Amino acid sequence: MILPPALVLGMHLLIPVANAATNDVPTLNVEQVCQGIAQQGGVTFHDAAVGEEKKNCIESEQAIRDQLVKEWSSFAAPDKVACTNESRTGGESSYTELLTCLEMARDVRAMNNQKGGDTQLPSVQDTKSKQP
């Protein structure tokens, strides 16, 4: 079977993300999101408090990453891939967003299992592709 050139070229982009997302907690750059949070925290752009707010945000994000390291193996592989990709979309990465996405996907699976539903719940990525 011959694959279209665009598919062949794009395949190398999917495999590393999938492998990294399923084996280890990804390394995200939270600087940009923390800078934005600090600047929206009610202080002026030139206020010295911006630096302190950003530092607090980065420390909080690191604590959440530490939590992710402990819980990483408990999350479903398809959700790790989808949530990692989502957390990197838009240029502003956040461990808070990644953890929230993973917890929601896990909780939906658990609710579905309690109701006796299908244990093969679609991944986060599958449900996103069906949204308008």
C-alpha cells in the first residue's frame, strides 16, 4: 500500500508525541501561561508583584507536575496522548490543564463502568473529533 506524501511526512510527528505521552509525563513550558496569569492578577504590568505572582504560578505548576508523575501510570494511554496534545495546543502549556483533562477522562470512564456501560469508552480524542 502506498501512502500519500502528506501522510508519510506527518507520521513522524505523531509517533514521538504518542510515545512520550504514554511513557513519561511530558515536559511543558509553563512560563508563558504563568506570565499571563500574573499579569491578569490585578497588578499592573510594571508592578513588582508580577514577578512574585509568576513565581508562585510556576511553583504551583511544578507541584502539579510532581502529582502527575505519581499518578501517570493510572491514566489510559489514549487519554494521555489526547490530553498531552491538547495541553500543548495554542502555545500556552499547563500541567493544571493536563491533569484536569486526564482526571475528567478517568472519571467519565469510572462513571460509565459503574452504570454497567461499555468498558470501551472512546478516548478524549475520539469524542473531540465528533464535536461540531
